[in-house]
Amino acid sequence: MNTSFNHALTTGIARIALLSLFLIAQTLTTAWAGMAQADIAATPVPTQAPAPIREAMIVAPEYVLQSPAPEVAVEEEAYPEMTALAEDDVWQRIRNGFSMNDLNSPLIKRHAKWYASHPDYVLRMSERASRYLFYITEEVERRGMPAEIALLPIIESAFNPGANSVASASGIWQFIPSTGKHFGMEQNWWYDGRRDIIGATNGALDYLQKLHDQFGDWHLALAAYNWGENAVARAQASNRRRGKPTGYAHLKMPRETQNYVPKLLAIKSIVNDPAQYGLTLQVIPNHPYFAAVTPPQPMDVKIAAELAEIPMEEFLSLNPGHNRPVILQNQAEVLLLPVDKVEVFRANLEKSDQRLVTWRAYESKKGETFAVIAKRFDINLEKLRSANGLSRYAMQSNGQTLLVPSAEDEASEEFSPFNMHAGAVQEMAGFVYVVRKGDTISGIAKKFRVSQRSLFAMNKNSHRLRIGQRFTILPGSSGKLNAQRASKQRNSGRKVKHALAKRDREIYSR
């Protein structure tokens, strides 16, 4: 019995000891796991910030130096202006479309450093871009072009639509006169299509696509846009003769062109991560800024801005092509207005009974001083010069036709729809053209877009013209209809009701 009892006791003690060891081990394992988990939680793990935080860094670069934990803790509600989602921000949309190859050039860093040292310049540029960049990005994407192309106006003009270069380039895309005309941008006394936002953008993208088709490379296409396609072709031909490569990096180019593509790539780097450079880009909503309306008839620029209830600066930023204070229908198929002002413009125009044009044409005499003309029409001399594109040093007329204020009782709706400086004198809804030395029937017809048959009829079917002879021009009419319309308008004293000539065309259907 003692032997059995002792064996049972020994076995029980052993089992108790083993159970105790198991419980101790389990307790230690749990403690070690908790300590390890605490160590892991205390160790910062670098992770990519979510999209809203990245956008916050773009708008407020001072947050870049914060540690990851405080950034994650920032609530969207606390900084609503900094939380533009990727799909709501045009800058992010552009980043998503970057596809051009980078260059191994020290000039890129040099230009990026310059922009980083001029934050006010970059901020002003991005503020101006807010009016145009959505439309430009839409067009670039529609054509399947690299998104970098949408940034090109930054290095061309900093998105200043009134920019002019010493080479007579103009507008946000900086077209010289000849290239502008080649791509359909009309330039005359009244209007400069190179400054038109829609026309110049389409012309620039057409040109860049043509250059890319020609050279097969976007770097070369951009160099050609700056330097000229023939210049790039000659540089390539020179390299071929010497057995050298003809790619962008191997061509000898003038300094401006050498810096042109690196500037664009520097801008690309900044847009990709402005916080890295301590810069701020104004958030640009990913929806249209402007829409288009069709002007029903000629009107003052000032009155058009008033009807839309927007400042003159805003109106001219969207419609910068007008050289004179009057908008002509044939020079402006559409007016661009902020999207929320289109209905305001329509409603005010419909109920307005004010004169839409407060200027008229005056055929000055050769040698007549502008000071005398200004006094005669009760207008400030500088305003007279500005309205007619005259130099401040110009003192007297060479016999040109000038815009001057019209009297209160003159019918402003009957403003001349053509280039007045070419000898036209206002007469009701049409105008009178005064024949000058060297004029021909065909030349006059082409200049004013009327048929030669109409001019023949008015000139008694004769090709012979007399200096000083006058033609009453009404565009798009036969000679007989011309006379009928002129007679009807002379006998009609009623005001023409303001109505839109055709349904307004919206720029954006997407």
C-alpha cells in the first residue's frame, strides 16, 4: 500500500508541476506578445499619405515638415480649402496625364530653382491659370496629347492673355502674326485672334500636333514651336551631314530654345510636387470656368461687362482679343463669360433699353490734331488715343477714321460692322466706303466680304471707280436688296428690340 500510495503521490505532484509550468509559459507568451506589439506601435512606419493629405500639402506647403502621425490626424473638416480630391482638381488631373520623357539636363534644376525662389510669381500665374486651364486640359486630353502641353502657356506668357513679346508675339500661346494667320487667327484694327482664348488654344494645339507628326518626338516638336520648324529641320540636316544623331539632345540650338523644353520640364516637376519646392498652386476646380454666348449685335465692351455684372478686368481676361472699346459681331462669334453669369447676361440684355454702342466713326482730316478732335467730342485725349490704338506721341491725324463718342440721340445699334480705318464712314446699319487711290471692285468686295455683283450694281455695272466715290455697304446682300434695306432703315425710327440672333452655343458639352 505504501508503495502504491507513494507512486500516486509522486505522479500527482509531477502533473501539478507540469500544469504550473504550462500556465507560467502561457502567461509569459502573452506578455511578450503584448510588449512586441507595443514596440511595433511605437515605431514610425513610413506610409504614403492619402490623397486628401497630399492635396493639403499642395495648397499649404508649411505642413510638409510635419511627422506622418499628425498629418494622418488632420481632419478634412478642419481645412476644407486644402482637401480637393484628385478628381476635383485640374492640377491632379494634369499630373495623372504626364507622359513625356524627362531629359538629363542641369537646366531643369536651374529653372526649378528660379521658380522656387519666386513664389509670388508662381502664385499669380496659378491664379490666372484658373480661368483657362480646365478648357486647355480638356482639349489636350481630347487630342490624346501629353498633359505637359497644357502647362506650355506658363513658360510662354504665365497665362497673361495680354502678353506681348519683342518679336510681336501675342496671347497666352504667344503667336507671331504670320503663324497666327496661318492657323486662322484674324488680326485687324478691331480684333486680334491671337489673344482669343478658344481660337488661340485650338491653333496652338493644331500646330503642336503638326510638329509632332513631322518630327515624331515631343521634345523636337516643342523646340520647333519655339524656334521654328524649318530651323529644327536645318539643324537635323546639318547633323546628318556630319554623321551625328538628330535627336533633341544632339542639336545645336539658340540659347532660348535650349532652355525652352527644360523650363517646361521644370514646371512639370513643380506641378507634380509643389510642396517639395515650398510653392503654392491655387486649387483649380475640375469643371468649366467659362461658357459662351452669342452677341446679338455690336456693343461696347464696358456695357457687355455691365450686362454680365462682372468687373471689366474679368471680362477682358476672358475676351482679350478686342482692340477697340466696341465688340463687333463679325469679329466675336461668341463672348466668354463665367458660367454663373451667362443667364445674368441674357436676362439683363433682354430687359435693357439702353444704347449698346456709345461710339461712332469720325473721318478725320489730314493734319487735324488729336487734341482738337478730343475737345470737339468732349473726350479725354488719352482715352481717344487708347480707343484708336494711337501712340501717346501721336499728335495729328493722317486722315484716318477714328472712333469718337456718339451723341445721345444717335442710334447706337447702327454701328459700322467693318474695319473703319479703311475709309468707312458710318451710315445707319450699313456704312459708306470712300474709294481711295488703288482701289478695285474686287479688292473692295474681298475686304468687306460682299459680292462683286452687289458692287457692280451700285456702280451702274461699271468697273471704273473714282477717287472719293462712295459705296453704301450692307454685308451679304445683292445690290437691289442693299438699296431696299438701306431705304427701309433710313425710314424706320423705331428701336430694334434686343434679342439673341441665335441660340447661345455652350462651349462645353462634356
